[in-house]
Amino acid sequence: MTAELENTIPDIAKFVPDIIRHKRNLRLLWLRWRLFYEQFRFGSDVESPTMRRLLHKARSSSPLPARTIGAWRQAIRHFSR
């Protein structure tokens, strides 16, 4: 039983980076759609409540200047390429 387990661990370990990459892409996709929805509701020249909440949750030590929804969408669009 342990020999079988030892043989399967490297196969399973190969999928871990793929899972992490997939989760990162899903988070980025969620954020893009959330900002799209906020732009639809508030317009593109307003500060994003979602990004403000995420920055507060990340406890950003240096306060970032207020960015508009349009600026965040453009930055994420360039980041995801």
C-alpha cells in the first residue's frame, strides 16, 4: 500500500501548480466581471467599492491614490495578457 502511495504522490504533485494557476485565473475573471458590473452601475469615473474593500482586506500599508473603475479595468486588462 505504501509503495502505491509513493508512486502516486509525484503524479498528484504535478497538478498542484495547475490548480493554483486555475484559481488565480478564476479570481482574475471574477474581478474583471465585478469591475464591469460596477462600471455599468456607477460609471467609469467613480472609485471602485470592490477594490477599496480588497485593498482594506489586504491591509495595504501604503495608501494608494484613489483609482477610478475605468483605471482599474484598464490595469487588469493589461495584467491578464
